[in-house]
Amino acid sequence: MMDSPEPSKNNNGSSSSASTLNNNNNNDDAPSSESPQVQESPFLRFVKTLSPIPTKASHMTQGCVGLSSPPLVFKSPRISHRETQLTKRPQGTQSFGGVIPQSVNEGNRLGEAPGDSRTSNSHQSLPERFINDTQQVFDFKNDENTQYYSSPSCIDKYLVDPGDIDQMYSADQDVQQQSTDAAETSLSDQTHSKNNILNFDRKDGPGDKVEESLPLSEDFNKVHLEKAAYGEEPEKMEGEKNDVEWSSQEPAKLESILAADGFDKRYSHGPLPQWMPNPLQDVKGCEDYNEMVPTSHVTAENILQDGSEATLKHHGIRRRCLQFGEAASNALGRNVKLNAASNTMITVKPSELVTSLCPRRGSGNFPSTSPKPSGIGLHLNSIINAIPIDQAATTGVRLSDSSQGMKSTSSIRLQRMENVKRSILSSNVDGRSLVDTRTESHEIDDTVATDTGNSEDLNQPPSPCKKKKKTSVTADDNGCKRCNCKKSKCLKLYCDCFAAGTYCTDPCACQGCLNRPEYVETVVETKQQIESRNPIAFAPKIVQPTTDISSHMDDENLTTPSSARHKRGCNCKRSMCLKKYCECYQANVGCSSGCRCEGCKNVHGKKEDYVAFGHTSSKERVSSIVEEGSDCTFHNKLEMVASKTVYDLHCLSPITPSLQCSDQGKEDAKSRVISGNYLPSPESDVNMLASCTNYTKSSENLHGSEALLDTNEMLGNTPYDSQIECSDAALLQLTPLPNPEQSGTSSFSSVPNECAKITHSRLSHGCIRQLPGGSLRWRSSPLTPSTRVGEAQYLQCSESDSKLFDILENETPDILKEASTPMTSVKVNSPTQKRVSPPQSCHIGIGSSSSGGLRSGRKFILKAVPTFPSLSPCINSKSNGDEDSCNSPSKSPLKANECPQRES
DNA sequence: GAGTTTGAAACT
DNA sequence: CAGTTTCAAACTC
């Protein structure tokens, strides 16, 4: 309910944003000089928006405004990494004024979009979005921002997506520019897609796919969401354009969803919705966004308009939602709302989006974005379904192909999309939804019917799984899985469907299945029981600590699960992680230190390599990314930023590293992780909140102790961003900061100041970054919000690079992720951790949290440099270069420590 | 399709 | 926390 109004607001905001957009457009045009980097335009827009927007952004905005000039600041709110991403680039560009070449994207966008207004709007919307988001974030920070962040999946997705999306957009734009036709088509596609989507939603709403799976715990919510998602999906199904668009859209959708979810759930207030709209407007830049948003809105609207349809749409999603418990929970609240009111536009949940996306992908036609497992937070199930790397690549191709005009672009987009999706979807998407959609079409109907009433109502409780015994294979052609449970009644994690938070569908060959909408209560209870035992049980198993996707999207794109990791890690002894027995392998992710596998030969990445290699690679990536600039996904950016920051820090001062060092209790990390995971997990939003609160607590603890991030899992598994955010939010809340918001604002406010202190900020950033884990902690711990901000500041201040700035925004999450990933060893972090008042707020600024922490009076633990010195390969991975130049041994040591630790 | 292998989940 | 059992998927034939 809350959301529904908000969305409208958002829409309204969009209008306002439109004005901003105009400005942005202008800005964009100017900066557009650098077509290659689309970002600038957005950035400029963003900046412009900021300046004007301030009013909007309550706390944050102000800070932002102040920052506006220092665009990045807002990033601090990471919240919207996506936003930030979108905004970031623009901001970065703006902040730097014409400096940033990122404008390329802008230029592309601006110039490209025949409907410049639209595109520009969309872009502009980004800034606005950003502002809004930031505002929202800040607003909610106190309460829900944390949550917002908390929802790891959402966050991650959001974060990831944005970057990717941005990139994609940029790429798309570029392509478009290259070929006006393509651009036109794209635009038209977008518009069409939007329209189509809307139409589809209305039309297809239920689509065949819908049925597939219902969210377990969140059944209702999920259902609703799913419905919405399905509505979208069908669209794709309907037309190739749609497909293409989808590819583009999906990311946007995902983002929107994520945003919606995160925002909705957390905020439910409306900021998100705004976001959504903005993105929609921005569509061009992010076609997906536009589409996504519109779609989401549409779906909601449609729903509103057509209750039945809406329901149907909602149904569509059902299957996914593992985490989605979160989504589900969120959805539940929201969905319920929808059901009740059917009003909430918001209802579209990220999970849904994801699901929808996935399904699309999964659905043959929508290869566009195959949800690759890589996605953070994905359940293995989803992952499994997720397209194999190879497939992913192919999918990208398909998409490109399918997307006629967009071809090359589309392919790129797709890839990026996929990457994003991975990250995003990972949590939510189940391959299933995609896969099953077709087969499940009929199921969908059933579910839809049920959904309409209520998820539960589903009058047609699908007969307990139709035993379509599809051989052993769990996955359908589409890649959707079906379970074949015989004894578990599909109420245990043995059941992929259940584990994924989805209902069993017809394709399932399960026996005595109780994982049906009919048995919602049972399902929910069971879920709760399981969660009581293991809160993370339904959390995505795969997390992307750092998805480099963006930067090297083309290269690795989906294929390389590089960053993604399995939370728990595998325990393979005979399969050598070369068979699907291995969850890591199954998810197309490399093994990490968290794995206890023996003789790991995981083609996606050996555990051993992971530790040593990953970091280095990340550095390299960073460098490359930096060079690449616009394209860098924010993960990459983050990495880069982190690496750079680290380097800078090292160079500038080894200071921060100590921060990282703070070994927050693993517990903290866990809690965080959990929060992230959990939050995302299927459980209700409440849970999310609770988790957030818990996290906050943990964060508090962290403050005290600066709990260390859990090394492996935290890093790899948990969606750092979300975690971090959560923690941050928590921190904010927990922290002395008068108000989280304040903290946020303060952070921002501080940010500007910090900007002045650029060097400091850098240092701090560097410190933060240095600590891959530490950085995370930073954020997670006290700094989180501020860190982001700080990062943004840093960027701004550093001016060094708008890119950096963007990256930073992106980074924060990435950093966190990275840090987290490697972090396992992080704990190791220098024993010499000392509590140090956070470096200047500025530094901390990086970690707004720090600033916040400072404000809060928190103490940051500084690790003794000595500890860092160890340059285990791990070290290299992340901080190498920086360290090298600078002494940042601290980092390296951490890494070194990290690496070993985990495995042990 | 049946049977075996495998590793996660669940249980003790 | 470790060990064992249960379970279902993955795999082989």
C-alpha cells in the first residue's frame, strides 16, 4: 500500500525529474562529448537533478545536494548502487563537470534516443532517481534503509544491475548511436516493450508461465509478484521485440524490481517507486529500466485495473522467490497489499522481476537474460536452472540475434544483462521459472486462478505434483527444474523447488508434494521451522562478492562466475567439483575458500585459485576497468575503485587498512551475511527488518569490535552490498548517529567536506578498499552508509575519475563483496587492529559509516600495518598494485590471512 | 529405466 | 560439533 502511493509519487517525481531530465539532457549533451561513456550524461543529469532536487531529497538529498556538486556523495547511499550507478556515472561526470568522459553514455543516450526526451528523461530520471533514492534511503535509513540495504539480494541486484544496466545502456546507446536505426528500434522497442509489457501484462498477465511456482512462504506475495512478473514475461514471449527489449528491459526490470523490492519492502514508502518511474523514464539509457519500471508499474496498474490479471501476473512469479522468501515476505506484505488493494504498483517485487526475467530467459524466447547462477544470492536451484556459462553466452547471442536492430548491442546488453541478472537473479531467479514457464503454462493458469483469490486460494492447488517423472533431470528444457521428491514431500531443502522458495508445479514429479499453493500454511510453517534452525537456509546459496561482469562482461560476462561464490561452499570429495554434484560447479561459480572440497578442479575457479587469484584478478580488472571506464560494471568499478583506493590509500597512507583490520566478529559478519541472506531470504519483510535490526545490532557489535566480516561466506555469499547496506543502515541506526537519516545526511554533508579533503577521503577509501574485507567491514560496520558516501566523496574529491567515482559507488558494494570474498581470511586481518577514531569524517566519508561512525562516536579499528604486509597471493589479487606502490601491506596481509583462513 | 554415486540436508 | 542417516539429484549403464 505504502508503495503504491509512492510509486505514483515517483511517477510524479519522474515528471519533476523530467524537468531535471531536461537539464540533464542539456548537461548530457555537453558532456556527451564523450560518447563512450554514457555515464556522464546521466551523471550530469544527476548532478543537475541534485542541485534542483535537493528539496526532494530530504536528508540525503541535502547532503547530496551539497554533494551534488560532488555527485558521488549520494552514492553513499549505496542503497541505490544501481541508482548510484546510473546516477553515478552521471554524477561522476557531472561532478567532474565535463570532465568525465562517461558522458559518452550520456551522449549516446541523449543523442541516441530519438525520443530524446524519453531517453533523456530516463537518464534524467536516474539522477532524480538517485536523489530520490538517496533521499529515500536516508529517510528510511533509520528504519528501513537498513533493510533496504539489508535485502542483500535486492541490493545486490540493484547494485549490480545498475552498473550493468548502465553499461548496457551505454553500450546500447553506443550501438544505437552507431546505428540510428538500431537506436530507433531500441527506443521504439523500449517504448513498445513498455507498451507491450503493459499490454502483455494485461493481456498475458498470467501467461502460461505464471503457474510455475509459487513462492512458498511468501506465497501470496510471490504470487502477486509472480503474476506481475509473468505478465511481463508473457510479453516477452509474445514478441521478439519483447524479447530483445526484455533483454534490455530485464535488467531494468530487475533493477526496478530490486529497487521496488528493496525500496518497497524497506521503504514501502515510496521512494523506490519514484525510482522505478525514473528509471522508466530513463529507459533509454536503460531500456530495461524504463521498461522495467513501466512494466512494474504497468503490472501494478494493470493489476489494479484488472484484479484478475494482476493476480495472474503475480502468479507468474511464483516459482522463484527463494530468497524471495524475502521477496515473498516482502511481496507478502506488498502482494497482500496488492491483493487487498491491488493498488500497489510496487507490488512488483524484485524477486518477481527477477523471476520474470529469469523465466523470460529461461523461456526459450527470452534467452536474453538467462539468469545465470552467477547471480548473487541465487539459490542453487535457481542457479542450476540458470544457464550454464556457455549457455549464458549463447543466450547472449540469442538475445542479440533476436533483438534484431539491437543485435550487437543487444548481445552486449544481454551479456551485461545476464551479468546483472546473475547478480540479481542469483538470489531470486530460479532457472525454473524460466524453464518451466512454458511447460508450466498450464500450471500457471492454475496458479493464477488461485492467486487471484489469494495466493493460497489458488483454488487449484496443483495436484500434488504431477509426477511427470522427467527422468532424473530436474531441469526442463528451459532449464527450469522440477523436483522429483518422493519422501520429503517437497517440504525439505532436498526439494529444489522448496529450497528455491517456489511451489512445485506440474512438471514436478514429486510424490506427496505439499509444496503447493494449496498447502501454503504447511509450506510456510515448514519454512519457518527450517529457518528457525537455519536462518540462511533459504538464502541464496550463491553470492556474488564481486561480479566483474560488467567490466569484462563481454569477456567473461556470464561465463565467468568469477566473483560469484557459494556461500557455504561445497564439500565435494570425489567429484572434484567437476560435476553437478558440486553446488559450486552447478552454479557455475568457482570454489572459494569457504569450500571444503578435496581435489578441487572446478573449472569455474578452484578454491585455491580463488583465494590467491581472485584478488589479483580483481586488481587487474580494476585497472582494466578503470581504463575502460564507462563499461565497468560496478562490481568491477568497485573493485577498481577499491583497488585504486587501496592503492591510493597505500600510497597516500596506509591508514585505512587498519580499519579493515577490525575484525568484526565473524559473528557480525555472519549476522550481516545472514541479514543479507536472510533478508533476502524468503522470509517476510519483517524478517528482513528483524534481520536488519539484528544486523544493526551486530553492526553495533561491530562498532564495538568492528566485527569482522565473515570471510568467505560473507564475502562471497552474502550480497555484500545488501549486507553492507544493512549493516550500514544498522550501523546508522545503531550508531550514535542521531538518526540514521542524519547519519546518512550527515554523511553526505560530511561528504562535501570530505570532498575537500579528497585526499583524506581517498586515503580512507583506500583504507577501506584495501581491506577487501576490511572495506566491507568498514561499510558494514560503522561506515557503511557513509562509506558509500565517502566513496562518492572520494571519487568526487579525488575527482580523479568520474569513473572512479562511479566505481566507488559501485565499489562500495563490490569492495564489500570483494573484501568479503577474500575476507574469510580477512578475519586474519592484522591482529594489531587498533581502534582508531575513524579518520576524518572524510575518510570515513568514504565509508559514510565511518563518518557516521565518527559522528556516532564509533571507533574504528585500525589494523596494524604490519599485519598487512603479508602479500600472500590473495593479497595480490585485490590490492596488489596499490599495495605495491604504497605499502599497503596491510591489505595484502589481510588477504593472505583471508585466503588461508577460510579453507581452514 | 534401473541402479549407482554423490553430496547436501537432516538428524542424532 | 562431529558423525550418521536420509534424501534427491546427478550420473552411469
